[in-house]
Amino acid sequence: MSAFLSLPQVVLFDLDGTLADTAPDLAGAANRMRERRGLPALSVDRLRPVASAGARGMIGVALGKGPADAEFDALREEFLAEYAAALDVKSRLFEGVPELLDGLEHAGVRWGVVTNKAMRFTGPVLEALGLSQRAAVVIAGDTTPHAKPHPEPLLEACRRLLTAATQAVYVGDDLRDIQAARAAGMPCVAAAYGYLGEHADVSSWAADHVVPRPLDLLPLLGLKGA
């Protein structure tokens, strides 16, 4: 696996499934909704593959409802309320992510977060994970008028950091992450350790690189661990 030709000025990360394993708390919200309806809890492993799709994915698997169903909007609000009440109970950084971020900072590379998660959830999750004061920029799903796969969130992050898109790298575990980076003209890396989605074929996403573990990003950038 050859490294990027030059060290980027900025590395931007998706949040859910890339920096942090937030699936347990998302699953907890879905299972509380199932319990309220007299349904047995589903395992986190059953719900984990759709965690990147947020409320839509969780409601789809847990209750079999989608945006086309009349009750979906009410179910979505119920899910978001449940998640907001307990979003930092079991969420953790993926193994290797602390060392990855230390390595970037040691090399003087700024890093940030670009997620489709709304800021009212993103802020508390980052705070609980100890990342809110370290991230150079945080762009949430409602920071700009568009969410990924639109390039605007990535471009806004670059504007705030006074960095060209070509001098940044985006890392994500969903096809729309790679699509957003491509549309922004930004080099990109697929996180194969993430949620990916059901039946995902990461090799077909046309990412510049694929990493099986978070720490594999450092040599890809020509860096050693901190």
C-alpha cells in the first residue's frame, strides 16, 4: 500500500463508524422503542451495520418502517429523543484511534470531524469522547444546507481551516463519504473497520485507499506513531 505523495495539511474524519463506535448507544435507543412495543431486544451486532444511516437505519431494522411509511416521522422523533437521553453511555473510540490522533498531532497535522449527525448530538458525543477541544473543526449534518454525499460539508471544513480541498484527506466508512470527497476534489480513504452498511463492497467505492484498521492511516500518510 503506497503512501500519499505528500503529507496533507488536514485529515477530516466521519464520526460514527470511523472515529467512534457509537452503535451501542444507537442500538440502545432502538431497543427501548422495541421494549415499549412489547418486542424483544435486538443484538448490537444486528443493528451495527446500519448505524451509519442513523435514525433511518435503526428504525428500519428495529421496527421495519421507512421514510415512505406514514408513521415514520413520529418514530424518528421518538428515536432521536431516546438517543439524546443516553448518547454517551457505551460509545467509545475505536481501538487505535487515540494513537492515530496522537500521531497526527505529533506531526503537526490538524484533524477535524465532518459528520451527518446533527450538532445537538455531535457536540455531546465529542465532549464525552474527549475530542471536542482537540478537533480543529467540527461540521455536523445541520451546519450547512446540505449533508453528505453533497461536497459542501467538506468544503466548509476546508474554508474554516483555510485549506484547499486537495490538501486535505477525508476518512469515512460509508459510500456517501467517498462520494462527498470525490465531489469536493478531496483525496479519500475508506475505513473498512467501520459500519460500512449491509452487503457493502468497499472495493467498488473508488476510494484512493482502504484501511482495515485506524492505525493503518499513519503509514499511508508517511507518518509513524506518536
